[in-house]
Amino acid sequence: MTQTSNRFFDEIARLMNDAAGAAQGVKREVDGVVRNQAERILRDLDLVKREEFEAVKDMARLAREENEALKARIAALEAKIQN
């Protein structure tokens, strides 16, 4: 009877290990599917990467600074012409 019980418990342990391995495989598969769906959705939303946004933001700041400098230069030239 003891040998039969041990074999039974060995089989249960083997099945539990197999089930745990299968569950990990399913988890990896689900993670992959979710990741792919999320990437597809983000691509469809046409979002901008942070690096690209920061680069455009810096370009806009530099353009504003240049615009202000040119305004000041034009004002100085107009004042010179009027005198």
C-alpha cells in the first residue's frame, strides 16, 4: 500500500510540475499577444516618441529666440531711419 501511495503522489507531483510549466508557457504567450496589440494600437494612434518631441520643442524655442532677436534688430533699424 505504501508503494502505491508513493507512486500516486509522484504522479500528482509530476502533473503539478507539468501544469506549472504549461501555465508559464501560456503566460509568456499572453504577454506576447498583449505586447503586440499594445504596440499596434500605439502605432495606429500615430504618437510621437519623446526624443522627437524634445527635438522639435528645442527647435521651436530656438526659432522663438531668433524671432525675438530679429524683432529687436528691426526696431533698432527703424528707430535709426526715423532719426
